[in-house]
Amino acid sequence: MKLGNIRFYPIKSTSGHDVDEAEVQPWGLAGDRRYLVTDRNGDLLTAREEPALLACVAELDGDTLTLTGPHAAPLPVVPATTMSTVKVGRTPVELTDCGDAAARWLSELAGQPVRLKWLDDPTRRPVNPAYGRPEDRVSLADAFPLLLTTSASLAQLNDWIAETALEHGEEPPAPLPMRRFRPNVVIDGVDTPFAEDGWKRLRIGDVGFRVTKGCDRCVLTTIDTATYTKGKEPLRTLARHRKWDGKVWFGINLIPDGPGRIVVGDAVTIL
């Protein structure tokens, strides 16, 4: 097995970037999900509520974040000093505002008043203690530092989706791309689809990871990343084949054992 793809998302719920290598930090990939968008009430806004956020491409060059999108010229982000508390998952987190220029840029894209916030200190947010150690931290990802999926599982899911469509008298859709599931790392060469369900620990290159739990999936996976419209899949088919505990599942969540660097093509070893 090998590492087939690395992807990170500078701003939560916006478009991501494929990279050839990445630094692994205790709270996730370097630069991953250190920013988020809030609505007019100061609450977290994601693409689940506003799919237009997926049209934002956040380019990270060192410590400089630049917003690019179809509606305006690229905009370098300059964080201000104003702080506010935003609830991320179940945890209130102190975040730094990124100024009026970024707010105007994103508000025009989203079609509503929003602001951009930055997690200047990534040690602020602990992992759910039911799944992690007291010292474990996570950036602004939904719950855990990294999300892993496998190409074998996606291939099986796409076969199931085609079967479901035929059973409903529908034209089979084009295969779903992996970006629908927003993983950080994709593993190639896994012999059995969903073998990752049983993994407890693994190593990518020289970096070890603990598996915390499977990833339960939400409506964000139903949004077409090209048209930003919502459909039935993959949730309809996951509910048929991958439903338990009242949720549907695809992928697994990881916590790094320590810092390091991963590179596409790295060997993957199940421990």
C-alpha cells in the first residue's frame, strides 16, 4: 500500500489543494483548516449551509493566505487583532478576525454578510477526550487532525451507486470524485474495500498515526464540487450499505503520534 494523494484545506469548508508532500503537526497537516468563516451572528458557517464557499480557493504560501475566486481579484489576507469566540463542534474557540477586506471579499462570494477568522494558536482546541489523550489537539477540522480514505473503498462505493441508480430506473451517474469526501490522505493499493474499518494504528512513511473512529458523513458529500448543487448521492447508497449507529460511514479519523513529513508514494504499513 502507498500514499496516493495528500490534500489540505486552508479555510474550513472551502476548496482544497493537492500537494506532493506535507508537514504533519500534532493538530493536523501544516496549514490545514486554520481559518473558518462565520455568519452575520458570529456562528460557524460551512458549505453545508452555503455551498458557494466551495468556489473559494485559499492559496497558502508560507504564512501568507490569498483568497481567489470567480467573483473578484485575488486578495491577500491580513489578520487583525480583534478576537472572538466561535463554537467549533462542541468547543468554544478563541479566533482572530481577518479584517474588513477579507469579510467584504467573502461576503460578495457567499451572498450574505460573513467574516473570516483565524486560529492563531493551534494548541487551543482539544480532541474529544473519549477518543484522544489529554494532550491531543485539533485545528478547525470537524473533530480530528486528519481524515483518511482509500481508493478501493471509493471504487466499491461508486459501483454501489451505479447499481442503486439502475434499481431506481435512473441513468448511472459519473463516478464520484474523492474530493467529495474531503480527505487529507488517500491510500492506494488496499486489497479489500473498507479494510480501513479495522485499522487501529498505521504508519505513512516514517510518521505513525492512531485511528480514533470512523467518519460519519453529512450532507456536504452530496454537493457537486463543480456546480455547487445538492443531490442524493452518496448518502442514499451509503445508507443502504454503510449505516450503523444511526449514521452513514466513509473514511477514518487519525491522530498523529508525532510530527514528521509525508510524501506521495510513501509506503503505508498497518501496525
